[in-house]
Amino acid sequence: MEKPANIGALKEAGYLSRSVKSEIRENLIQKIKTGQEIFPGVIGFEDTVIPQIENAILAAQDIIFVGERGQAKTRLMRNFVSLLDEYIPVVAGCEIQDDPLAPICRSCHTKLKETGLQTPIEWASRNQRYNEKLATPDVTIADLIGEVDPIKIAEGKYLSDETALHFGLIPRSNRGIFAINELPDLAEKIQVGLFNILEERDVQIRGFTVRLPLDVFLLASANPEDYTNRGRIITPLKDRFGSHIKTHYPLSRAQEVLITEQERYRLPEEEKIILPEFMKAIVAEISRQARIHPEIDQTSGVSVRVSIHNQESVIANSFRRYLRLKENFIVPRLTDLAYIAASTTGKIEMEGFGAEREDGVIAGLIDRAVLEIFNSFFADYEFSDFLANFQDSTAIIVSENIASPEYERQAKRLKGLDEMRQRLKVENAEVMASALELVLEGLHLRGKLSKERISGKLSYERSN
Ligand SMILES: [Zn+2]
């Protein structure tokens, strides 16, 4: 169907104005009725966060998401775009996407008086109707609401004439969504301006009052510590949000694995990558252990991005081995975990004097994660046949620098590995190398094998 090109045609087509909240609400109702997924790609919030979002939308409330870093708050807010109409009609050339049937800005009023039903309209896509801003202490009223344009003043406009204004982000979000990240970081004065424009519908700019009855769906995010801190968000603005929805980290390790897999960087050599289940689980478990570690500052949280970037780091290191040693597949091993410091440091904050101990803390997290996953695969297994291999001075040497066929060669001399091959789904030499490292390290962490570091390599022997 051809989209109407002027106000007359739009009226003839039977277009009815509606507020952005009604629009989102009605689109949500359609999706619920037809059983469509509301927020595709958001994993782990199906039974907790998403029902609350749906209720907020049905109740036409603005929403503030409260949660630690890396809990998909920004992703959730961006997902609201999919609940907007694909296109809506706007007065052509209007800076604030005015409704052709009910414009609010002065230049549109003037234009309509002159051209009436012939006034041209444009169609704004849903992506054009979403604006996002990271709150920082230096965000100004000019950024958010607007600024007087000295050139227009010089042209003879009066200050009381809003056409002398450069509109900021919020007026430009008219009939759309405005999302503000880390709301408490906004200076109090700016929060007052934000509240006034949204609630009182007028705002003071450089001493004169601009009246703009904007239609905006307001979304915000905040860290729980800042949010509860008295005075970080001015009370009237806090009250404006009808729904305060708490986000959370993945409730299960399996969900953390799924999110990591969905979000991680894809290599052009992707078809060569084999990620054993136990390696994915260990990477996810490291973040989960970090979230309960007493030496890590839990107020800012441990983002899911730690898992994602750690997964990318271990893949990168195994990719490097694949290139150097001409391996057949890219398969991460435990010894690749030595490289996650680069992707972990800076995303976690140490408590008090913990900073110098950071490397030790990360090593401890890896140990706990490896033992946890090893036990989950072998809780009921003793390895007595396998441990019998170590009666004499037998040692098994591993390193991220040793080619996989060398592991196979060592493994051939060992008894009692059948169960391990089966449970860890060993399908080739590269996965064999990775699986053997898990078993050796797991048995070391259980106190059954000793481990020595010799010039960059690890040597596992009988424990004395
Ligand atoms: Zn306008």
C-alpha cells in the first residue's frame, strides 16, 4: 500500500493519532495474543524480568532497570524498538517528529496554517524513534532539552519563540523512546530539567520558559548502589517511573554458557572451532565464582562480558596454536586459561588491598571452576585404573605449546582412559589433548596428582 504523502491523504486513509505508550501497549497485546516472542535474543529473563516489563507496558508506565553491570539492561531497552510501529507519519521537516494531526511545535502550527491539507508528511521508521544517552556528570540541559540558537536570535527571533531553539535529545525523542543509561550519574540540576520537561511539560532555558507537551516513553537504568543512595536520583523523578525492575545475572551456568555462545566474536575460521562442553562450562563458572568471591567488589558486579571476553581469549589462544603447530582443529584447553587475565582484569574490582593479589585471585577462580566442572563430569568416578599409570616415575607433560598428536602419543601408554574419552566426547586428537588436561588438573585439584611447572610446561606426577 502506498503511504499517504500529505495530511489530506493521511486523513482520508483513516489514520488515527495515538500516544507512543498506547502504540507500544497495543503492539504488545498483539504479540501476546499471537504468542510471539517479545524480546528475542534475551536469555534467562523469561520468567523473571520479562513478565514485569510486560506488566509495565500494559500499565503504561515508564521503567527504570536496576542492576549491576553486564546484566543486559541496555539490550533490554534497545529491544523496545521492536514494539514500535514500523513507520509513523510525521510532519515533513519537523525536528520533533510532530504528529500531522496534532502538532505541538510552533513551526508546524505556522506551516499547517499556510498549507493545510496539502502539508507534506514523511514516514519515520521505528529506529529513528529511539534515542539513548549515557548519563555522565557533564551532560547539559543543552544536550538533553535544547539550547537557544544565537544565529536565529540574530535573525530577529524573540527568546520567547521556541523556533529560536536547537532541540536536544528529549524533544527529538518526541513520539518515541528515550533511554538514559546510569541515570544517577546525571547532575541534580539536569534531573530537575528532565523531570520538568516530562512532567510539567515546560522547561526553563536561559531564563525563559518553553512549553512543549512532549509524548515520550522514558526508560532508564541504574546500578543498585547508586539507585538506593539517597539523593542520587531526585525523588520526583524517581516517582515518575511507574516500574522499577531488577535485573540479574544468569541464574544457571547453562544460561551463562548460552549467552556467551550467542554474544562471542565469530572467527572467519569458525568451522574449525570445536568448543568442548566442559571448556564452555569452565569459562562460565569462572565468572560465577567471581560473583561470590569475598575479595572481589560485588557492588559493581561481575559482568557477563567477563565470560564472553574470556571465551574469546581462550579461542584466540587455541587459534594461535592451530596456526603455529598446524593443528587440524581449534580446540581450547585448560592451559589456554592462563591468558584470561587480559580479559578479566579491568572488568572486576578488587576489594580493599586486593589489587596486588589480582593474579592470585584469578588463578584461584580458575582452580575452583575447573574442580567444579571436573566433579560435575566425574563425581562418581575414582580413576583408580588411570592413577595406576603413575606408580613409578611416570610424568605427563602438558602445555599450550604442545601439539595435540603428542598428547595422543602420551595417552596411548596410559590405561584407564576409556571412560574419560566417552564422558568428555573425545572425537579427535585436539579434543583428546583438552580432555586429558582436564582429567590431569582435576585429579591434581582432588589431591591425587602433583603438579610441577618446568620452563612453561606442566608436569603431572604421582602425589606423595
Ligand atoms: Zn513540529
